Amino acid sequence: LREMTAKFMPSWFLLSKWLLAAADTQIQEPSLAGMPLSDAEYEHFFSILHSPRRIRAVCFLRAMYGCQNSLIRALDQYENHGVVPEGKP
């Protein structure tokens, strides 16, 4: 586990700086709050990650730290136009 964490840490740091900046610049349309991204928006979303290594790093973070990780929360907000829907109990 430590080897995997060490392997993804540099990627995580760079990825988090880049993605959080990208998420902060997303223009939020209030009427879309909580709605999933459109196909074109998803294409843009994944173009930000454009490397399988970055995508693996995000998946690893979600698996290791859950949805409360600041990067994962930012991505979830980006993916849902600024509002993360409540989960089912």
C-alpha cells in the first residue's frame, strides 16, 4: 500500500493543483446546479485529465480517501455544475 501511495503522491500533488484551478474557473450556470455534465462538458472534463496516469491517480484517491477528499469534492462539484447531490443513506 505504501508503494502505491508513494507512486501516486507526486501525480496527486500536480493533478490536484491543476484540477482545482480548472474547477475554480468553471463558469457556473445556476439553473444547472446539481445536474450532471452534458456529453460535450464530459469530453472537456476528461480532456483536462488527458492522461491515463492522471485518471488512475483520481481513481486511486477516490478509493483511498473517499468522497470527502478535497480534490474529489472539487471534481464532484465540477461534474455536477457546482452542487454535489446528497447520497442515499
